[in-house]
Amino acid sequence: METKWWHDAVVYQIYPRSFCDANGDGIGDLAGIIGKLDYLQTLGINVIWLSPVFRSPMDDNGYDISDYCDIAPEFGTLAEMDTLIAEAARRDIRIVMDLVVNHTSDEHPWFVEAKKSEDNPYRDYYIWRAPQADGSAPDTQRSYFGGSAWEFDAATGESYFHLFSKRQPDLNWANTKVQQEVHRMMNWWLDRGIGGFRMDVIDLIGKDVDAGITTNAPRLHPLLREMNAATFGDRDVLTVGEAWSATPEIAKLYSDPLRHELSMVFQFEHITITHDPVEGKWKPRAFDLREFKKVITKWQTALADTGWNSLFWCNHDLPRAVSKYGDPGRYRVESAKMLATALHFLRGTPYVYQGEEIGMTNVRFESIDDYRDIESLNLYRERTAAGVSHAAMMEGIYANGRDNARTPMQWDASDNAGFSSGQPWLKVNPNYCEINAAAALADRDSIFHHYRRLIALRKAHPAIVHGDYRPLFEAHPQVFAYERRLGDERIVVINNFTAQPVELELPAGLRGIPGKCLVSNYTPCSELGNDLVLQPYESFAIALDARAA
Ligand code: TEU
Ligand code: CA
């Protein structure tokens, strides 16, 4: 497999609204990000995935774009965007933009035109259908944000399709004009020196509503190959597609270099195992380590020779990792470091979501009125109207609501956690006096410096990037362990996922093998003696001594 720059890269995701506010209006902005590039350079990341900063009425915080070639005034200007790209490049950091082309905002000129009449030249940029004879929606497709996926437009007597909010009408990708418009926009940004694209719900763009198919429809991969050929194919950039519906076989279709589609996809199987199969994420399901290990081993093994994995615990739609999979209380530091080690030694490109590197936690706001996420608010209304109790719905939001990830970045212990001198658009998590970047930077033993070490190790050890993956202790209910091997370089990674000590009997092949501790969240680092007693959330990686191994 040809080595690509993003094989040993580590990506840092920024949610601009919540990262850093430079002008005191309570909303994060590009100037705030530029001011923190040195912090990110110290962390050692090479890529910033920037969630949308384009002009938008912010119905879904920017995932509803009204102008793809301009910056939302609350985030800044195109000139500032160029400065961010240049200043990041000076620190060997590339900027990956968020490509949101399954839908636009209903304020995008294309949709404003399309709504004017049935024969408007832009009408077919979107998906319109006549309502049923009884006036009901064309079909029963639901929106992910609640309600029907069809919105009736009285002026033209037809309904338009929207898988997300009704202010996010879906584009009609069967229309070649739409394809060309998007390709033109993508090349416009590539010409400005960006490092690639994260592609929003890309598994939906091939949809065939008449056949009732939304994900993985037949024309999806041909569309991606055409996009590749028309835009980033001959440019050395990173492309990652968000694909909630991906299986390992489908992920290989996207990321097999011989197919000329994408670099990798975000798949979510290790996330949805914590969702109720029927009620979804609003009815949290306990995390089962053995189930998790099966999923990880499946993906590591299936994409061992073809394609490439992305590695992540959280993003702007998901709860905070330490709260979901670790312990946000007594063992917050140990468990956050363990989760980082467990993920960063796997095969694939790791993604760090802003605040993860300092162990930020979920939040429990008193009132539903403190929440801002359209998905949580819509589903709160819909589900409580359908009889779900306020308390049960709040537990769902506390566990899996998206605002958990969107509370302002905690920079220091000053007012508003140093995020803003104004009133933050979303309340700051009250634990910012204890959990903040300034304290983490000052503490050599902090989660921040642990991430720094992991990111540096990925650059120094080819086995972490290209080595084979071999699961260990597969049946163990508390321990997630595996080995990475490349030539005679062998690295063993052992993680206790619980607050209980674990006695571990090492297999013959590992017993007594000397090695060098690469990273550990306990000192001294454990050795591979005969047996091991792991402390709560203990986690370490050892490079085995090749002569002995
Ligand atoms: O997310 C797709 C998606 O399905 C999630 O929105 C949804 O929240 C899911 O329940 C995850 O828990 C992408 C973006 O990441 C998200 O922020 C946007 O809201 C959405 O698409 C629409 O653009
Ligand atoms: Ca601002």
C-alpha cells in the first residue's frame, strides 16, 4: 500500500462556535482559532478538521449553508480564513474543511429560486414531490431531527425532502448541474490551499426517494468517483466521509485507493452499540467492553490490507469520551489517558475532538431551556409529546445529547473559562476551574501531555502506523489489549477499562519478555513479568525487546 501523509497524521477537530471567542460576542471565531494555533502545534497535531464556518442562518449551527464560498460574519471573513490556512501551514498544520452537500440551507439562493415556481431552473436542484391525494406527505420517511422528512410548500403545491431540519432541504444529486456546482466549489477551496474535506452524511447523497433508499443507494459510489476525478483526485489531500451506515465491506468500497473515492470514512458501530436498537440514542444502553472489542477487532482486521480506518471516541455530535467510556469523577485523568492510549495505538488515523485532550466531561444543565441543539430540542418535544417522561428524556440528553460536546472550550479558570469576555452562546461546564488547558499545560503529568506523547510516538514507530493488529485477552470483560507488529517491531498495549484492579495471567508468548515502556498512566510502568495486577484504568504500551521477542 502506498504510504500517504495522512497515514501517520493526527487530526484535531474544532467546533468553531465553541472553541475560542476573540471579539467578546460569546461566539467562537476564526481569530480565536488563529490565536490558539501555537497551543495546537504544542499538542503536535498535523491537521485541523474545521466544522462549518460558511455563511449560514445557523439553524443547525452551520450544517445549513447559504453560501459555500463565504464565511459566516459571526465567524469572521474570507481574509481571516486565508490567514488561518497560512498560519496553520507555517506550523505544518493543514486545514480540512467540512463539506455539507447532502443539503443546503433554505436561505441558499438555489433554494430561494427553486421555491419560486415548478419550472424555475433551480427547481430540480432539490427533491420535490406531490402530496398524496389526501394531502398527506408523499411517503412516511422521517427526518433525523423529528417529524416527517417532507415539508409542504403551499405556493407551488408540492413538498420538498429534508432528512434533517426543514430548513435543510436535501440537494438532488441526480441532477448533473448540482454535481458540477459542488465540484466547482470544492476546487475553489482546494485552490485556496486547504488540506482536504470531511464530508457530512456522505452516505446519503445517492438517495433514491422513489425507491425509499436513503443510504448506500446504487449511484453513491459512482458519484464519489466522479467527485474524486473532478476535484481532489490529483491533489494530495485527506478526505473522510461521515457514513453512519458503513459496514467494513462498504468502508473498503470508499477507502480502497484503487477505487479512487475517499481516504477513509467515519463509521459509528463502536458508538451505536451504546444506543437502544429501537429507541436509539435517547435510551442509552450500557457499554459492554466485549461487544466493543469485537467491533474494533472486526474493523481492524477487515481493513488490514485494503482501505483505511478512522479512529475516534467523540466529535461535535457525540458525548464526551471520558464520561461515556471512562470515569469523569475519581479516575478522570487515569481513564481519559487510558482511552487515549487504547485508541491511538490502533491502525488508522486518530481524531482528537476539542477538549478531549484535557479530559472535558459531559454536562447536566438543569433545564431543557439551557440546551441549544436542534436535534435534542426537537426530539425532546416530539418524544415527551408521545408520552416519554421529562426525566427519561433528560437522561437521554444527559447521556447522548450533542450539547455535551458543544460547551465552550475550557482554556483557564477565569470567567467563562477564558473562552469569551462576553456571554457564551451556550453555558460553560461549571467544572472549568478544575478542568482547563492552562492547568493541563502546567502539569507535566496531565492528559494534555499524555496526548502529546501519543502523537509523537505515532511519528516515531512505524509499527503503530502500519503494523498488523492482533487482539489479546479477547474474552476478558475488563481488559482491552492487543499487539501491533511490523517486521521485528512488536508493541503490546494493555488497558483496564474499569475502576477495579485486574489480575492478568500473561500468555506464554508474552510472559517475562523484556521491553521498553512507551507510555503509561501509572508510574512506574508495569512490566510483562509472569502475571500482572492492573490498577484502576491502568493502561500502558510496551515495545518488546526484538532480541527476546
Ligand atoms: O451528522 C449526521 C447525524 O446523523 C447526526 O446528526 C445525528 O446527530 C446523529 O444522531 C448523531 O448522534 C451530521 C453532522 O455531523 C451533524 O452535526 C449535522 O447536524 C447533520 O449531519 C446534518 O448536517
Ligand atoms: Ca466571536
